[in-house]
Amino acid sequence: MGCMVSRLAAKFAFFPPSPATYQVKKRDDGRLVAVSSSMPIPLADDSSLDVLLIDTKRGNKIVAFYLRNPYARLTLLYSHGNAADLGQLYDLFVQLKVNLRVNLMGYDYSGYGASTGKPSESNTYADIEAVYECLETEYGVSQEDLILYGQSVGSGPTLHLAAQLPRLRGVVLHSAILSGLRVLCHVKFTLCFDIYKFNHIDLVGA
């Protein structure tokens, strides 16, 4: 019963844009680019943007954008809210990169944008773990120089990763959810089948 209710709750928790607002293409030189779905042009012709395909431990390939800022000392790992994908967020990422003077990594959850798989709580955990591993191995980012940013549904994977990294520079939660059940029913408890058993209240000690 709990598993069936959890699957049903997941359908209400995740709303990936359909169709996706971008596609990922490979150029002749092997470099990946993100192309607008509405117009066959790159979202950006910018050498400071890396478009990545990252494998997760659950067998999905997720898309990530890494934006460099030559003046940055810190890196922001951005977990976006619902009903959005990287194609819609690119301009925001550029503004954050410039105004905050950070490098920025944003990614699409499984089933969002051009990422493979289906959206689920477990997949979002695997997604952010894979992105963090990429930041460590490919870009040399240490947790002391990393800020996690989670908006809405992105607050779940953000807190999941934060609980594993005791030396993080910081965590920002924007319109964070309590849990799926608490959002829908305004109850003061979390059941075993609740989607987003992220259970933020317990994790942050509030």
C-alpha cells in the first residue's frame, strides 16, 4: 500500500516541462552544446559554459551546465525547482555567476530536460551525488568551497547531500518544502510512504 501511495504522490510532486525546452547535440569537435527546442540555435556560444552528460548510479544520464567565472573562489551547486529545466534557467545562471562571482553548476533531474529516466525521490538523490562527484573529480571543487542552493523540490536533494558533507561552505534553501504529505495535507507528521521523506524539519533540527 505504502509503495503504491508513494508512486501516486510522486506524480503530484514532479512536473518536468513537456516538451523539454532544449536538446543536447554533439559538435564536430566532440563538444556538447545545448540547443533551444524552439529554434535550432545554441542557448549560448560561450567558452565559459560546459554542457555535460553525467552517469548516475541508478543508470540514468543527466544533463548539467557548468559556468565558469574567472574571478570566482566558490562554486554554487544549484538544484532547481519544479516545472523548470536548464533551458529556462540558463539566463538566471549567467546572472548569478556574474553577480555572485561564483562558478555555477546546475543540473536537470532524471526525467527533466534532456536527462534520461523518470523523476523520483531516489533518482534526485543519485542525481545530485553524481553531480557532486563530477565537481570533485573534473573541476577539483572541495566541499569547503561549495555552496548548495536548493529551490522548492530541489531542497530535497540539497539537504540529502548536505547531510553527507560536514565541511560545506554553506547551504541555501529557497521556498523549501517540508515533505510531500505536509504540503498536500498540512499535517504535522511524516508517514513511511510520504514522497520527499527528505523530512527537512528533522534534518535541519527545526
